[in-house]
Amino acid sequence: MFPLPLNVSDSGKPRIVLDTLSLEVPYTRDSYEPLAIELLATALDDSLDVCLMPLTGAGKIGAISSLEVRSVPETLYPVFDHGKVDIDGRTVQDTFNYYVTQAGLNFGGDKMLPAISCFCQLEDLSSRKKTQLEKQTEKLCCTGVLSSEESISGVFEENVCLSSVADWCDTVHRRLEKDSDTVVISLHSRELYEEIAAFLRYRPHLELEWIGRSTECWCNSAHEAEVHAKYKFVLKKMKPVATQLPEDSKQQVELAAKQPDLRDVHRIGHKFTPETLMKLKIGGDDFLTDNEKKKFEEMIRSYEKAFSFSTEEIGCVDPKVIPPMVIFTVLHVPWDLKPIPIPRAMLPKLIDLLKEKMRMGILEPSMAPYSSRWFTVPKKNGSLRFIQDLQPANSVTIRNVGTGPIIDNVVDEFAGRAIYSVGDLYSGYDQFQLAVESRDLTTIRTLLGLMRMCTLPQGATNSVAHMQNVMHKVLREFLPEITIPFLDDIPMKGCATEKKDETLDATGCRKFVNNHIRDVGKILNRLREVHLTLSGEKSRFGVLEILVVGHVCDSSGRRPNPMNVEAIDRLADCKSTTEVRRFLGGCVFFRLSIAHYAHAAEPLYALLKKGRRFSWSLEHHEAIEKLKKTLESPPVLRRLDYTCGRPIVVTVDTSPRAVGWVIGQDDSDGVRFVGRFGAKILTGRQRDFPQVKRELWGVYTALRTDRNFLIGAAVMLEIDCLPLLGMIANCSTPDITMLRWIAYVRNFNPQLKHIAGKKNVVADMLSRARYEGEEEMVLTAKEEERREAWCQVSVSEVLPFREYLYNGRLCDIGFYLSSLEKREDWSDAEFKKIRQKAYGFLLREGYLWKRPKQRDGEFLHVVDDEDTKLELLKECHEALWAGHRGVWATYMKLKEHYWWKGMYSDVDKFVGSCLHCQFYSKVRHRGSLVPTFPPSIHFRWVLDLVMMSPCLWEMRYLVLAREDLSNFVEGRALRTKSVEEICRFVLEDIVCRYGSVRSLRADRGDLNAEKARTFFRRYGVDLKLTIAMNPEGIGKSERGHPPIVHALVKACDGKPKQWPSLLSFALWADRSTHCTTTGYIPVELILGQKPILPIENSVLSWVSLSWEDGVDRETLLAWSIRQLERREEDLADAQEKLKQARLKNKSRFDKTHRLRPKPIQPGDWVLVYDSSLENQHSTVRKFSRRWFGPYMVLAVNDNAIYSLRELDGTVLRLVVVGKRVKLFKRRNDTSELFDFLDLEHGPTEDDYTDEENAAEEEDED
């Protein structure tokens, strides 16, 4: 609300006083506001939240006449967030209506009428509202808008739009007749003011008067909007999804490439006429001759299809060359957002805009379940820009990480060129298609129905990345020699200034111009081939300078855009940290052109430190003015030449508060030019460095920051610190940190050069500056002598040193620290190294102590004696208070107080060889899975025995056998599990039906007898029994019999004794079910054809139809032969699928299990896991050892099966599977091991009492 006090003058006439006082308004940007602009500060209570939005998106708009905003192509209007007020520092929701007036708003010739109606008196307001109104009244009185006798009696509320200004003034007049107190209303529009002034000329009882300035000042003043806020809160920003693209993304893009063109190819492009040819901007400032301009025009005429001057001629990229953009999304629920209200006065223009876009193919009807918001903003030429709010779509879109090129690199490529051209795509986004399957995401609700975009939508999260990638793909062969596109801008460069050839050719054109014309022709030809068109009115050809991403590039180099510099220059002093960030954000974009940026901006950056209270002073004002003055006449930066052979010159200087450097090069005439500036503010710790160390830090920082411009080139380093030059050249410093910096500097192999401080350009503002409260940190010669004399140490005796505890270099260091003398057997070089190493140690109480890296750190006791190391390791790991913790925990306990070289490795070995940790550890390693692949069908069968419940005919067991390749199953119910019964089953159900089997695998049970081996040997069957405690050996059968058992249980339906009679049906069901690994039915692989199910006899299928009528025997045999021939192909396919499935299972097994770090070899000592503890829940056996041993590995068989023997040489009868074995880490002293094995670990069976045995049995139950 803009206050307009109305009161009664001394003459008795009521008067209207227009206030011009400006107060700061806190600002909150709405989520769909596209630009950050400046809002006109108003004399309004500073507690309101204000939003900015374009006219077409504003439900309630402010009473500001069409504002011309700097650097903003459209007009925006303030909108107040109703009902949010700030009372005593806290924001509350209030129905107190602070609405603005829709008055005198000129937009496209239409005028919005006022929106003031109902009046609220002071006595009708709540106490909280009265408090807020009293604050506003007090503020207006303090500023002189209201006199001491005047007050505010109430406020107007916005309700409906009145029909005329007369109605509005009559409302005010009636209120004045009722109450003579002041009334606050809104009036800041020049047009409204003029209408009211004309209206009041015929109302003699009212008087119009200004406070603060005259009417002419109001009428002639230019309105400018200023916003001191950010574009959008970070929490409100919609971020795309960072995940992988779908597997069929490539196929979707390929299908999109087959979609038809959006526009007719024959209608794309322009046919030049003399009138349109005159609109082209060719040359400038008499740079081109007439012959060159004529040749430019002839070239452009030959590629006229690459230009457009109207929407009818706009191009559209060929889908075969550039596929339409596909918006990949994650699973989501469609959204339906309420559209933004449209002002009535704008309806005709908006309808025409929508119809125009439909005619151009940009919009088309939609039937999608989506609905997004949309609005328009005015352009510079008065037309409307169509914008969609695609935040919901962006939140479910898979992110494309593509971005535009680095601005600094692009600008650097175009600096210092003899001639330029620049092309701008005509409505660039509308020349790139959107895939049909992605168009529904852009659906909007309009007056013409549901519409969706057919071209790239502005506001989509991946539109910029897609457009940049497309432009790079289209112009790839010309990058970067001719152009580097930046979205829809295509700047084109000529030869370098120093390499331009001005000799004339046969046509009377200069050669460098002729070459540039040929390069531009290549670009236009490529654009014509892919059906892209440039804007004929915006493009420029053959000019001396162009604007490239905020920088002006010409033959001399590059410099900031004067318009941007002017915008920064208009900024006033900052009143908050937000305004400081805004100012620095504008300056830091051009920091490469500011020689002393870090020094000048350091006071401003100090205001942004966390926890510091904002306080503006003269120092900050001078810093802003200094930066503005520097930007008004910035130096011209030129591109460094890496082919000329001249070195890159880096000039560095460091002051007590900042480091600055300049990178330049000498041209062919020997004149030094600047390539870029750099600067960095020193931290508090860096400011405390001695001068030489601070200077070295500055050199190190400069080279490290701009290393991309120096690596691979000849570098000359210029500094004004003479001692530093010798230090870099000779690496002569005892400081380890400085040695590391010097090593980094020497990597560039720089040519060192000393310059006087007065000749150092950077030093003029850095090292030579004087600062308040700071002293010069350079010592004079006499001060150096006094300092050295003060630092001298008088040694009267040799310090004690326990030499027997240390060896090698540590012993030498201890001897030097104890006597500060050189041994006779030390060479000079060796003594120098010892002295350097000694800086990191301290000698006290005869022991060596290692100095901490941090100032507040603890000195560490240096241990070099093996006995002491072993004592520390035992105490920190095996002691009662240590608790046998792991490697890292034990290492951290030692690291806090002790130090020796290789401490972590020693801790790892000691903890890993701990007997208690090895025998009681739960960690088990597995060997890599070794899958088997059956070479043919009936090669291998797997047999298993299942115990069932007692049933008919006293059948208690179920024996099952599966064929390894086809998964075919045979089974039989048995009364006993004797060897005879099992062998009879194998003979009758397998051998007699399918022939002799090459291999039969079973677990160790009754088949582990000589009678069984004799039987299988007689029929040529290779019997392989699994290892004890290893059911995975017959996993084929172990996983296969549960479905059969469960099928029998369900078929019995509560009568478990009937399972033998239903066994054949269960086997049939398993045989006729597809196998997941092979994809075939087992019986199909065995017999060569699919089985006919009983249901196929009642409900006919194609297989169950009768084919015997009319078909002779020979034909039927031929069909059978073909069916059997196909069986071999099916077997090969099933074999390959089985192989891939088992390899996949191996990969998953290896990833999900803890594999053995290194294989176990014969002769290694191992431990064997007690498998009886796997399913043991007894409380008594919790304290039992989990591992037996140690044993020695005798041999390693196939599939990680180990033959072991005792340490005394006794060979174990059974082999052990790999999952039960782990490597035993033994120490050099084995006496501890045998003492440990002799101890009694846990109770034996004889030690159990009857109660404990009963408790254990109860736990097992």
C-alpha cells in the first residue's frame, strides 16, 4: 500500500497530498518469477512480503506505470503477499488487507482501473492490527509526511475494480465528509495522478498538493525498479532426478529420429529482396570496402535459406540429423495445477499469441492428464514471450548433466581477432523438436483447450543442455577454429590480429576478409543443410567487435560489457549482507579484469564472515567506489599465444593481507600485454607467516590456481623477493612445508627473474600498501642480528639419551639432539639430512618424542625397540581392559601416545595372529564358486533321499533323482533307505530307461559303502559323494525336492498317509513345468516333444487336434523326423542358457560373500570350523571354540577341497570343504600356541550337571 494522506488544509479545504518518501521493502521472489530486477522502494511499512510477477501472471498488480527496468527485456510489477505482517520481529498471518491499487497501469494501450472500495475504521480493527497501524503512523510522522496533529483513522481494502476514477474520488470524498482525520490510500501512478488532478479541478472543495517535490518532478521523472533479493529460495528449487537412463533410452531416441518434420522444408528460409537485404548488418564504421561488402552480400544470397525475417520462414532442425529431445522421467503421478488468472484486457493478445503458435506448429491439441501453469512477459519490442512453469515436470525428469562451455574459455578464444561475425537463431527454442512421447508433459490449460508443446519448452530442466549439445553436434567440424556456439548465439571469428594478411586478391578484397567470408559461408551452408535459420535482423557480419557472453571482443582483446559495468556503477551503498553478495556477484564475473580485486574487495568479504554483525563504514564505501572506478576503465585482456615460442610471464607479489598476480606475455614488438589477473585474500594463519614463507605461499597459490594456463608452456616467474629466488633455485630451507611448495613450483621449470618492488605492477596495490594497525613484517639487518643473538642456545652438558633403545637414523637423530655435534663418520650431506629430520623430534628423559603436526597436539613417544613394541601391542589388544578389539581400534589406542614407523602394519599382523581372536572368530571366508556345466543330456544325475511321514504300505522315504541339464526328475517311495533299495531304484528307473549314466552325485549316507560302489562300477556309473557338512554339493536336488514335497502335502489335503499314491502325479507336474534356467519343459528335452495335458482332451488345443485323417504314414514320419531334429537345437539352447544362469549365480555369489583374500597352498597352517555350532542355540556352548586345529594342508583338490594332517603327521581320514577352512596366522614363537591348546576351553560332557543337560535339551527343542 502506498500512503496518500488526505487531510484538511488551513483554509478549510480538504487536500490530497502525494508522498514521495522512499522506504526499504523486504522482498520475497515468487517461484515462477524469471528475472531478478530492482523494485521501486515505497513509503510502506517494511514488514510486508512483496513478490514480482509479469502482468499476465498477476492476480493483483501494483500501481506502478510501465517501468523501464535496466537490463530487463520486460516490464514486471510488484504483487503483495496478502496478510503476512511482521510484529515485534515475528511473522504472523493477518487478515489486515494491505492491498495495492490497480490504477493507471498502461500496458499495450489498455488502462487498468482502480480497485479501491470498502473502508475499515480504526475502531473496527483488532488490537494487533491497531498496533501495526500505529507503527506506520509513527513512521510517517517521523519522516514529515504527517504533521503532529494528523493521524490515520483507517485503511481502504481492495474488493472489486471500480468503473472510473470519479467513483474512486467520490468514495474518498464521502469518507472525508464523515471523518476529518487522515485516510491512507494508494497512489504512485503518474497517469492516475493526472486523472485525479483533472478531476479535482472541477471540485473546488478539494485541493491537490505535493510534499517533497513538484508535480513536474513527478511527471518528468523516470521510474526505475530495484530489487534487493535473490531469484528463488533454495528450498523451493525443483531439482531433477539424478539416476540412470532407462535401458531402452537409445531405442527411444532412434524412434524419435524417425518422426516427421515439424515444418515444411520448402517453406523454411527467406528469399532475399533489396529491402530485406538492406536490413542485414554487414560491416560497420567503414571497416569493409565496397568490394568486400558486395562479396559478403553475394555469399549471403547463396545461402538465403539459412535466414528468416518472420515466423513463417522459421526453420526446424532435421530429425534425421538431430533427433527430437526425449524427456526421460521416473515413475510419477500426473499433476493438474490451477492456471494463473489472465487479465481481461490481455485476452485478445493472448488468444492471438496462442493461435500464432498453433499455426507455427509450436502448440497442438492435447488429451494428456497433465496441466501446468503458463504466463507471458513483454519483450523489448512490445510482443509477448510465452513461458511455461515446468517445475513439476522438472522434479521427475532424469537429469542431463550437459552444460554450456566455460565462459572464460569461450571469451578467450574470441579475443584479439581481426574480424568477427555473429549469428542468432530466429526463436532458437522453436527450431528444435520435442519427441511426441514427451509432449504430454508440457500440456497447459488455455482458452482454446488443452495444448501441448511440440518444440523445446523454455523452463524445462534439460532444454539448455540439449540445445547446447545439438549446436555442438551441428557445428562440430568448425569447433573451435571458426566458432564456439553458446546456445542460440553463433559467434564467428577471423584470424588473429597480428596474423591478418591485408594484401588484396583478384576481387579487390583483403585476404583475411576473404578467408572470413569463406568461413562464414561454411557455417551458413551447414545451417541450411540441417534446416536451421538465423534471424536476419539480429545477425551481424564483418564487424570489428562483437559481444560474447557479457564481454566485448575486438582486435585489441576483451573487456567487460559497458552496459553491465554501468549497471554495477549505479548500485548504491549496501544496507545488508544480501546487498553485499549482490554487488560482489556482479564484480566477481569480471574479476579477471581487475588487477587488485582481492585487495579492494577484502573489506566487503569481511562483512560476509559467519557470526559477524553487519556494520557499514567508510572503508566499505571506499572499497565499492574503488571497484567501480576500476571497472570504468578496465585493462584490455589478450589471448596468450602458445605457438610463438615466447614464455608466459607470471608476476606475483604478496602483501600482509592478500596475494595478487598477473599473467602476461611479450608480443612480437617486445611490449608486455596482460592475459589475466588473479588475487586471493590470505587467512589469519597465512598472515602470520614470515615474509619469505608468505611470498612463497603467494607464488605457490598463483601457479596452482592458473596451472591450466601454464602447464606445457615456457614460464617466466617474476618476483620482487630476492631471498625467495635463491631458495627456489637451491631448495635451501629446513621447513618441510616450504620444501613441498618449492617442489611444486619447480615442476613448471620456471625461468626466475627478480624485479624491483616499484616496477611490480601488482605490488603497487598489495605489497607496497600500508594498512591501519599493521606493521611492516620485514626485519632490518640489525634486527636480524639481534634476533639471531637472542635465539642462540648455550649447551653446558650433553643431554641423556638411551641409545640402546633406538637403531639406524633414529639413533643418529637422538645423538644429534643430545649433543648438537657431528659424528666423525657422518658426511656433510648426511649430517644435513639428520639436522633436517631432527626438526620433527624432541629429546626428553632420554627418550625421543615426535613433534605433533598441530600446535595443540600431543608429543608422541618414539618406540624403536622390538620388545617394547610387543609389550605395547599385547597391552592394547590382549589385556583385560583392551577386550581383543580389532585392528583399527587397537591402532587408534597406540596412535594417541606412541609412534614408530610401520605401526599400522605391525598392529595388523599382531591382531591377525592373536590365538583367541582366531579360534573364537565368527568370520568365515568362502572360496570363489566353481560352477559345473553338463556336456550333454544324461551325463550327470543328482540323487537325494527325503524322509517322509509314515503312510500307506509303510513307505517312509522318498528318493528323487534329477537330470542335471534338463532338470527331469525320477522318484520312488521306499520302505527303507538301504543300499539295495536305492540301487534298485537307480537300475530300474534310470539305467533301464535312459541307458548307462556317466556320473551320479549323492550325499554321504548309506551309499558310502563298498556294496554301492561295486554296483555302480558294474554299470559304468561314476559315483561321486559330497563332502561332509557341504549340502551345496547336491544343490540341484536339495533345491528341487521341496516343491515336490509341498505339492504332495497340498494334494493330500490333510491326509498325509496318501502321499505314495499321489507321487506319480507330483512327478508329472514337475516334469511338465518350465524350468527357469533353461526356459524349456524337462520332458520336452528328454523326449523331444511337449506333453499333452489332460485338459487338452476336453478343451482342444492345436497339439491335441487329430491329424491322422488324410495323412499317409510317410508324411507323419517326416514330421516326426523334423521334430526330433529340432530337439538337438533345443538341447544346445538349453545348455547355453544353463551355463549363463550358473555363471550369473557365480557372479552374484562372489559379490555377496566374503571371499578368501588369497588362496591356501599346500604346507599352510589352517583352522577347521566346527559346523555343529551353526544351528546351535545352547547357552552352554556359547563359550566353545568355533575352530579346530591348527592343521597343515597336505593337498588342495578340485573345487577347493583340502586334505589335511595333524601337526604330528597324522593324515585326517576325511577331506574338508573350503568354506570350513581358514588360514591360521602363527607367530614366530610357537610355545604360546601349544600352551593355549593344552588349556581346557569350556566344560566337557562329564562336567555337565543333570540340570544343565536338561536346559540344553530344552534350548535345542
